[in-house]
Amino acid sequence: MTPPTFALLILQESEQIKKLFVGGLSFDTTEATLRKYFEKWGQIMECVVLKDSKTRHSRGFGFVAFSDISEVDAVMNDRPHRIDDRVVETKRAIPRHVLDSRPGVHMTVKKLFVGGIREDIQESHLRDYFSMFGNVVRVEMVNDRVTGKRRGFAFVLFDDYDPVDQIICQKFHNIKDHHCEVRKALTREELDSCNLGSRGGRMGGFMMGRGGFPGRGGGPPMGPGNFAGPLNNFGSYNPHASNFGPMRGGSFNTRGFPGGGYGNHFRY
């Protein structure tokens, strides 16, 4: 099979960011209901409600593909959303290259890890840059406890999870003419949860069908873990892992990063 060209990969990624994950659906919500609800924000290209392969009952989550990224932005800006008398969760679909390289991208967090920071980059530079994506609550520049020197990474806390999801879709960000790497900042508990979910596929995988939507009826029933498969164009989302609030386990201790005071957070 001929490998996809770079231009095709770019096109696929551009299509990916036009898609939404919708979780917490009523088991009575149909694809028609989902489509009718989200049509208020733009043109719906496709939508699907995931069903159990044996019972054909709804699994309580689905996906919606829009015609333009601005329509996705509008949906996210108008949260919360209520469908069939239930408040549902909407999240951006994560591009394939992010899924392949970063376990834990499905986690709902408000804190961002920023690595590769030069010494001349100040807190104000990070705050100004990342404020383009959302409201920055706090910037934490990390210094060595002994020498007091910068350790080359920082954490940026937002008041919402959506800015973090937007930012990590691009691995590197140019801050003060320097490429900085970004990842979701996960607590030790969240990292352990990701590792548990990936062992042996016991938590349940899901293969995607043609057109970028999950294959209907094929494969084993999904467990409570990630539904990311080799052809998964929508993202690695865990409908049971959302936390809708401040980042869990937000304590900082001296274990983990050697010599640092942020040992309870890891980058993924």
C-alpha cells in the first residue's frame, strides 16, 4: 500500500479538528436527535451515536463532524449543552499524530506542561502567548531547589479544559522565537490510570470504520477505557474519565521530578 502523502496527512488533520466527541448522552438519544441539536451551530457533515455490538443499545456517547472549525469553536463557547434533559460533555477530537505519541490525551485537565523553555522566556511571555487560547489562571515557572536556576519547563493553569485540548493539537509552539513543547500535565494518579487502561487492551478498544466514524457492530463490546484503535480518526476519549472541575490531585510535592517541587505532575 502506498503511504499517504504529506499533503494528504495535512488534509486529514485539518478534517480531524472539525470533529467533536459528545459524552454523557441519554440512552434514548438518537443520531437524528444529535444532528438536530448541533445544527444550530453549523453544517453537520456526519454524526454517530456509538452502540453496543450485541444489544445495539446506545453506549451513551457519540461524535459530530462539522464543516468548519469555527463551528466547533462556537459549540465549545456555548457550553454547557443539554440534550434530552441531560447535560452532556463536549470535547474536541484529538488529531491522530497526538494520539499516536501521547498517552493520556483523553484526560480532562486544565493544566498544561510547557517544556524546552529558554532562560530569557519569562512568566509574562508564557501568559501573553497562552492567553490567546483561553483565560490563564496561573503560570508556574519551575526552578531548581538547590541552585535556583530555571529547569527549562513550566506549568500553565487555565480555568477550563478546552484551551488545553486546543493547544496540544500542535506539539510545538513558537514562544519568543523558540519552539516549546506542550503536553497535558497529568497527576501521578491520572498517569497510572492511563497505564492501566492500555495494558493488554483489557479496557476495551474500538476500531473505526470508513469515513472516520466508528465501525458499527464490529468487534467486541467496549470496556470503560479508551476507544482508540489503529483507524481511530476521532480521538482517544474515555467517557468515564472526565472530571469537569479543577485538575484532580493538584498537590505538589518533592517526589518525581528530581530536585523539583512538582513531583506529582508528569507530562504526557
